[in-house]
Amino acid sequence: MGLRSGDTAPEIDVGTDSGEPFRLSELRGSKVVLFFYPKADTPG
């Protein structure tokens, strides 16, 4: 089971490249495109 177009995304809580915290929920109410890709140098 995975996400489908239109599904509510789970909370994502990560650090940015500059070390600042980022939570996906901060963008609630905005249109957001999430792109997931496989780890580098892995099949898929």
C-alpha cells in the first residue's frame, strides 16, 4: 500500500540542507508536490 494522488501525506519531520527543521504540516493549506525516488545506486 502506498500513497495515491489526492491522499493526505503522512507527517514529514526532517532537517533542511541548512540544518533548519522542516515539517510538512507547516505547508497545510498549500498545494504541494512530493517526489520520492530510490536511494542513489540502488536498483529501482
